[in-house]
Amino acid sequence: MKFVKNIPIILALSVTLSSASYITVCQSCHGKNFEKRALGKSRVVKDLKKEEIAKRLRYFKTSNSIMKRFASPLSDKQINQIANVFGK
């Protein structure tokens, strides 16, 4: 399982992103292993390619969706880190 294999990367990522732990925030809607459809609407993150995750997060930064509040503070570097850890 990719999530378990990447635990050291995920821990480093959570420190890099912020003390608020984006991973925990993301997991509250997307599931522990990113296996859930957030609010029953989103795509399953663990099934997305890296490029798709990055594209979606960049879109959410300026959208009027619920994701704007989570994506807007992210830098391009942070978006790429998230995509690399969680994407296929």
C-alpha cells in the first residue's frame, strides 16, 4: 500500500507544510488513506495521478469551492509535494 510505504515522506511533508498538519486536515474529509469521496462528491485522491492532484489544488486556490480555504495558502512547492506523495 503506497500510503504505508511513504510514511517517512508523509511525516516530513507534514512538518514542511505547517504545524497545522495538512495531512490530518485532508484526512478528516478524504479518509485516512485518501480512499473516500469527500462530502460524497470529490474524486478519490488515492486514485488520482500526481499531475491531476496538482492541477486540482491549483484550481481550488481561486475557486469558490469549500476547498479554497485549504488550497489557497499552499505554495506551488507545497502543491507539488502533496501531489508527489499522494498521487500515482
